[in-house]
Amino acid sequence: MAKIIAVNAGSSSLKFQLFEMDDETVITSGVIERIGLEDSIFTIKFNGEKDVRTLPIPTHKEAVHLLLDTLLEKNIVSSLEDIKGVGHRVVQGGSYFKESAIIDEDVVSKIDELKSLAPLHNPAHLTGYYAFKEAIPNAGAVAVFDTAFHQTLEPRCYIYPIPYRFYTDYKVRKYGAHGTSHYYVSQKVIEKLGNPEHSKIIVAHLGAGGSLTAVKDGKSINTSMGFTPLAGIMMGTRSGDLDPSIIDYLIEQVGMDMKDVIHMLNKESGLLGVSGVSSDFRDVLNAANEGNERAKLAIDIFFRRVIAYIGRYFIALGGCDAIAFTAGIGENSAYARKEILSLVSEALGIVVDDDANENGEGERLISAPESKIKVYVIPTNEELVIARDTKRLLNL
């Protein structure tokens, strides 16, 4: 029986899921947070129980050893040799990777080369890779890239209208993100549509970070995130698209420096920045329901930023067979789905099944039979994609 661990190493965290790949069941899952601090938090779920510990974990290397030791202590695995593959999420694969890849020296070199495009993520991914390689050297390792699914974009969709040399010399182009999620969800929708040869799907991945992707015949043709995950729709703390001259104005007239402006756009904007309440959609919605006008405004802007991309991608696809909602807000907020769809219902002929939207659970159709476009809720499962690609590439 092949066991595979799917790993997402962040700058100060390590998320994991251990799969039994024969039936794709999750044996255990968890996260190690606040790595590098005295009060690191280790959470692991196994056999319906959740164990949470607070302890100092100085580096990712110690985090990996703690995780693997715990798997043995709890008898989750009888030996580390049971783990045949490690699948690593990698945020930025640039133009190099159109699909997942077995990690070798060349792949490591390219992930490292691209760290300037994802300075918080790519170095952490490599740290996680080295830590697992040292701890379980006989396990194969695979990199699954967030950007790979969007490598099917054509130049007319990924080249920015700035001097071309910035693309050729500095790799400035649209890369997109959330590709693993967009791939998983769009494939699920294609299955639900009966596996047609041709399909036109819009996936709305709406969480603390959010992006929309136009998927034609199973391939990404455009996506809302850009050179970095700062572009696109309004998010929890990220501004999304805005006039670049605002940056110059804030530097010249307000006296901010460039790093402060970029930090503000990434960490202090979006729902948090407009509402002044929270980056969490649920908190902002509660405040809006209590009469907070800025919270109402933040939600209105968020919805309108989303529908702008739905409209754009409806045109780019030449119509639409289905829209799919996924991620934290997309999966869990019936209100957000209903309000977003109500804003496009007249133009696109969408009719929502209120009962399915509000009371259903898991994967489901939430549009009524008379709706011109089918609308689905599809919980994303990036870890399963990582595990499947790892199994496939390692021939396990």
C-alpha cells in the first residue's frame, strides 16, 4: 500500500496530509505554525481526534522531524519507509513548468532561480524539500506548481502592455495562482457535465485570497491573478487591481516609501482596508448586518469586482456552461453566492435553487433546472491533486 504525504511549506508554517493512495483516504492531516518562534503550534488530526501542542520549533528541519517522529509515536506509520512519496506544493514555477515534476537538481535550481517572483514561498518550499529528503531519503519527491495550470494562456493574455524587454529580460508576465485548485474544480465540473468534448467553465476560488479562471475544454485561457497574487479581485487584505499611478501618488504626496505601499496593498487593503473591521468575510458580513456602512461598502465592492471577471470571462469563453464556487467564501457562504449570482442573473440567465444553495452540503448543483448556466459548489482539494500527481510521476 502506497502512502504519500502532501506538503505545503510556507515561510513560517508546514501543512501536511498523509494519504493511503489505494483508496485515496486521508490517514492524518495537520499544520505546524509559527515556525521560528518560541510558541510554535503543532496541530495533528488522527482517528477523529485533534492534538494541539505549543512548543519551540526553530526551523523547518525541526518541524519535519517533529512531524515524522509523531507519525511513529502515534503508530500512524509503522516505519518511515512506508511513506513512498512526498508531494510538495510550489507557488511559482514560472514558464519552466507546464505540469508537475519529479524533483532533481535541475528542478531545485529552477525553483531557486524563481524565488524573486515568490520570495516568501519558493525558498520555504525548498527548505521543506531538503528537510524531508534528509529525513526520508528513499521517498521520491514531486513538485506541484500553482502556476502550471495557467501555462496554457496565450501571449495575448499573459503579456503586459509595457515595453516587451521587461518580459524577455526580467520575466515580467502574468503567471496566475491557485492553479491546482482551478484544475481540480474544473475537472470535477467537467465530470458533472458528463465529460463533454467541449466545455466553457468559470471557476471562482473565493477565500482570503481569491481568483477567477476561464477554463475552455479543460485548459486555463485566462485568470485574474497576475505577475503576483496581488492582482485581480479584491481579497481579504489584498487590493486586487488598481491604477498604478496611485502608488506614485502615495510615495510623492503622502510620503510613503515603496516597501510600505506594497505592504499596505498586500496586508492592509481589501475587505480589511475598506471595512476597517476584519479581513475575514464572516466578520465583515456580521458588521454589515449590524449597520456598519463601511462593512456594507466593502462587501459591495468585493461582489462587483468578482462579477466584473465573470462578465469578462463569459465573453472570452464565448458563453458559459457552468460557474463553480470554491474555497472558504465560495464553499461556505450561501449569501455571497446568491448576491454575486443575482448581480449577473439578468445578463446571463442564471436562476438559483435557493434550497440547494442554502441547505445543501458538499459538491452540488445550486442552479435551478431553467437556469441557462449551471452553477456548482465544489469544495477544492489541492492536497489530493498533489498526492495523485506524486503517485503518477513516481509510478507508485
